[in-house]
Amino acid sequence: AGKLTGGAWIANGGTITLPNAVTNNAATIVLGATGAFSPNLTGIATNSGALTITQNLTESTALANSGTAVAAAGTWRVNSYSQSAGSLTVQSGATLKSGSTGTAALAINGGTLSGLGTVQGAVSGAGTVSPGTSGAGTLTVTGTYADPAGGTLSVTANGTQLAASGAV
């Protein structure tokens, strides 16, 4: 109970009823701009599948990602975020907020953080931060950004930027 495996679950314009609350996603979940899930998706603790959020969503737990996570629109708030592999994309106009005040940890320990949106939190880890898409654009971090030994900030010379409003 709690693990969703296999298939694509796409809620865009209606409500998908699941047998149990999802705490472990190993499937493809898309929460569209006007869709809903019942029970809602606020308790996902692990994602090894594909998870796309295109509306405001407040998680009640920390999220550990090793799959594909996309904040496509709205504000997606998690208690904290850790990534051991896979990818996190924050698209233009979307916000990923870690913690209620946007200051909690966003640990990119593997895989890639990319996009043109806004990340609110303390970004760190040994993974790759790659601002923009297709080599151009700005990923905004409203919090701290720490690039420790083993971490990679991947930028190109054609207009990619990491804009951080906290300590870098």
C-alpha cells in the first residue's frame, strides 16, 4: 500500500481516484493545471518514476528523488528535497520551494537540477546544477547555493546564468 508502479497517471481536467495514498512513486504521474488525484499527492516521500506538477501543491513530507521530477507551473512546496540520481527541472514561471519559508535543504547529491524557474531553498550537493535549457537562460535560487567538492555547476558561454540572492 502506498507504492504506485507502472503506467501513466495523468490528471488534467478531471480527478483520478487511486486505491491508496501514494507515498512511493515508481510510475508516471502528471498533475495537470486543472486535474486532481484522490487521495491527493501531498504524501509522496520517494520518487523513482516520473513526477510532473503543473499547479500549486504542498507536500506534507520530505521528497527523495532518484527519477524525473518537473515543477512545470505554480509553486510546488516540499518539506525538504534530496536527489541521489535522475533530474529535477524547474520550468519558467514555476517555483520549487523547500520548507515553509523557502530556506530548507535542497540536496542535489546526484543527477541534475536545471531549468528557467525559481528554486527557494538552500541548494547544495555533489550533483550537477545546469541553469537554463538548451544552453541558455537563468535559473534563480532565492537562498544559498553551495557547490562542494565533487559538485558541478555547468554553464555555457551563450547566456546561461545562475542568479542567487543568498550566499554563493
